[in-house]
Amino acid sequence: MFKKILVATDASEYSRRALKDALELAKTFGGEVELLFVMYIREAYWGYNVAYSVLVSPEEIEDAGELALEATLKGIDVGDVPLKKKVVQGYPATMILEEVQKEGIDLVVMGSHGYGLIAGSVLGSVSQRVLQQAECPVLIVK
């Protein structure tokens, strides 16, 4: 049923709860989990061009993403569930929805509030947009 589960993380406690639930579902259904961190940059949302922006190197994006992924995973036992970690750059809702289509995701799991690397008000709009537009089920974890 849920063979490919995507967990969108912002490294908050809510995202950690979402990961724990996703791992339990993956164990139950024999699935795999993809832990996705979207490096949100203002330009991805507002459409600024390079002349108005501060350039962020691919190395800085990867480093920040790796820190967020590790913070999410800290102290969580993944067990024998296959786990794929991925970092992308852009507007979170758009990138999550693209990942769902590209990877053939069966279920998206997200925390209900984000107070980590993505501000709470942004994640609220992100979760709403994903919930409305995803072509697969979406589980919002409190």
C-alpha cells in the first residue's frame, strides 16, 4: 500500500514526529522512506533574479541540508527500513510536489507545525498546499 513514503523535514520536533510515524508505516507495509529537506531561499518564492540576491553555493546548500537531515534523525532508530536522504533548493511546497511525481511517492508525511529552519507560518502554507495538490495521500502529524 505505502511502499514509498516521503517525509518532508524542517528539522523541527514536528518533523521528527512525522519521521517516527513514517518509519512505523514503512515497517508495517514493507516500504521505504525518503527524508527530504528543501533549502528555502527567498528568491525561489519571490522570483528575484541573481542581481538582487545573495548567491548560495551548492556546498553551503548541501552542508545546511545535511545538518537539517542529521538533526531530524538524531536519536531515531531507523531499524531495517531503507532510508534515502535528499536535499534540494527551492520553494518547499513546489519541491515536495515535484518529488512526489518524480519518485512515484505513495504517501507524504509532514509535521503540523514547523518551528525549525522553515518559519512556522511558511510551513503552514506549505502543508496546506501539499495537502491540496498532492496526487497521493498526505498525513499531517501533530
